[in-house]
Amino acid sequence: MKQMRGFTLALAVSTLLTGAQDVQARGTVPSDAEGEVTFTAGATVHCGDTLTTHTRLTHDLNCPSSAPFALQLDGADIVLDLGGYTIRRTGPANDESQGVVIARGRMVRNGTIRGFGSGITTTFNAGTLYVRLHELALLDNNIGVYDQASYGNFLITNSRLSGNGQGLSSAFDASDGNFDVRSSVFTHNATAMIADFHNIDVLDSTFTSNGVVIHCFGGAFRVRGSTLAWNDAVGRMQFDFGGPYTCNNMRFENSLLANNASFAPTAWPIWQTTRLEMVDTLAVSNGEGLEVQAETVYIDGNTFHDNAEGLSLADLPAAVPTPLTGIVRGNQFLRSGNDGLRVLPPSTPTLINNVALGNAGIGIYAPTAINGGGNVARDNGVADCVGIVCSMY
């Protein structure tokens, strides 16, 4: 993938993450991770056991892939502490194999779950669950965390998900809920996170060397204070015309998108979402431009620097197109390999105080946009402003 050119990544990350607010996730108490509970001795725990009380392991568990599960939690508000040990699959790979199954329970923490069809999963009859996953390594599973509950709510903190086919996922068209991800690392997953009727909220986390970081359909994403770098693609967002499988909202805040091969996979090259919000985010040295089709946008205070192409905005395709609307304000489009900012007709966002400098193509192309004033373009290769009158300074 492309290397950074004239830009210090470490400085950018430091600038983005310094001063980020501590956020308490929905329905959780951060101190739960170190909560005092009385544990059952783990020496008597075996593969296939169902746990009904707080339990701490005292040894690794090597569990056959043919078993229904390695362990099951089925006790109100109970905690499973892995004690720093590993639960691993033995025998041939089996996508139906399950590591820790949660029917009822409050927390799984402090250890490794490796090699299962699903590392951690809820049951179909679980109803509404609130579960915290803390200081876990979920490695080389087909799915790291798989939600099947009617309404599953996960707080994932200080954890690592690596080598999974899917990091976070849920039962297709059968589960609802939330994934709150805090201070975690996702690496080498085919797809890091999938939102199917789930809301995924990410804070202070890092995503590197994944195939696709975000797959948004039937749900929504919010990414704050996070780094997405050296991935094959940032995200796949889709709009289901006349159906329910639509990315409802995609929002980035104070984040870094750098050195990714592309913003979107080759088969789905355009982000399609009801609403795109991007605030105070850096998009730097990515191998392709960002193409967006949406109903509304709010794009404020971002810098697009040294990408293969800049930002392109357009309407969602429909028999009777509805012009894209919204605010594009205070952004910088610098040194793109093609145009800096393109607004394709008949889209009508309002452009205010944007700057386009040194792009190889047109600085700002926006024949149907509303000119809110203060837009500046200079030193672009083909033209500075087309279809919109720019200010001199």
C-alpha cells in the first residue's frame, strides 16, 4: 500500500487522540471490569460445562470442534474470568463450533479464545443481554463475537481481535442491539465489523491490515478518535432500494484514515448511506478517492491530503433522484491526484469556506451546489473552480 508522503503519521495520531473524552457506554459501568466477585475454583472446569456461578479458570482448555461449545454461561449477572488462560479449538476447523456461549451472564474477561466458528456467541433465546468483554484476545475464529440475542448489547474494552473472518457480527435479519468498542485493536480480519440491525460505536480504537474495516447495512456506525490505516478498504456501505438493508448513518469524528488501499471494496466502490457525517477527520495518502451517494451529508472541518482522488458527492440512484443536500464546510482538499471536491448534478449541498489547493484536476467542481461563500481554490492542475464562484482569499 502507499507510503505516507510529506506527512508525519505519529504526529497526526497524537493530535487526534489527545484530549478525547472518557465515554461511558450505554448501560454499563466502567469499573465492572475490576468488580469484586467471589469465584468458583476453575480447576474442576471442563470442556462442555455450563457455568451458573462466577468462575475463574486455572488452566487452558483445549476443546474439540465437534462439541456443542467449549463453555456456556447461564447464570444471572455472572462473570467468567479466563485467568489469563486460553480456550482453543482442537481438531479440524468447524464453522459450527462455539467457544463461549452466553445464555445469561454479565462479563467475560482476561484471556484468549482461539480457533472456533464463533469465539463468543449469544443464544437465540437470550432475549435482552448486557455483556462486557474486557481484555480478551479473540484470535483466528470464523467470527470473533456473534450476537444472536433478540437485543444484545456488548461493551468491548481493551481487547484484540485478530485473524478472524469477521470480528463483530450478528445473526442475519434475526438480532438487534449495540456494539460499543473502546480502546481495542482489530488486525488481519477479513471484515472487522458488520452492522446488521446493530448500532456500532467505536472510540479510541485502531484498525490495521484488515480486508474491510466497516460493513454497514441495516444499522449505523459512529467512529471517534480512532485510526484506520493500511487496510484494503475502509468500508462497504449499501442502500437497499425499497428494502430494509440500508446503512442508516455513517459518522466519523476526530479520526485518521491513512494509507488504506481504497475507501471502498472494488465490487462496491461507492459509499451508499442515508446520511454521511464526517467531522474533524484526516484522510491522508489513501490509494483511491472517496465516492459518496447519500440523501444528506454533514462534512465539516476535515482534511483530504495526498489521496489518489478527492471527495465526490452524488445522489443515491433512483427512478426519480432526490438531490443530495447538507453542509460541506471548512474542509481542505490538498494535493489530490485528480479533482479535490466534486459535487455531481443535481446534488445541492451548501459549500462554505472550503479550500482546494494543488490538486491535479479541478479544485472544486460544483455546478448545482449552493454557494455559501468563502470557498477558495488555487494552483490546481486543470481549473480552480467550475460551476461555482470562489473567493480570491
